Amino acid sequence: MVKLIWTDQAINDLGDIGDYIAENSEKYAMLTVKKLFERPDILKTFPQAGRIVPEKNDENVRELIEGNYRIIYEIVSADQINILTVYYSARHLTL
């Protein structure tokens, strides 16, 4: 089974997303962050489940979509995936 490692950037992104949504709804903020955190679990058994990130065009840099968010990850090895960032899909992606 593949090990998922959340980078500091990705963890900070989740915190920022939660803080922003919590300005209007604490409940929805918690639900959204929970969904975003759990979504990559599919990668433990299907590492290539996400599509290749068009902006990077690198077979190992992929994304999962959850609602309005892009969860960007990198397949480091057969045993490790790094979650790089969680991005609001309307924003321009910079990696």
C-alpha cells in the first residue's frame, strides 16, 4: 500500500480553506476540510487515479478534484505519494 505524505504547503492550504469557509459557516468548513483530507485515500490503492496536471504535463504530477478544489499530488515512488497543494480551481495554479 502506498504511503500518503501531506506537505507543509498542503496542510497550510487546508487550514486556509477551513478558515475562509468558517467566516460564514463553521459546520461547512469542517465538512469541506474533512472531504478534502479524505479524498486522496483512494491513491493508496490506485496511485494514478487522478489526471495529469495540464499545467505541468508530468506523468507523476497529478490531481484529484473534490468540489471546487484541486488536490495536487506527486507520485514519488511505488510506495510514496506527496500531497503538494490544495487549490481552489478558479485560481491560476503555480507550482
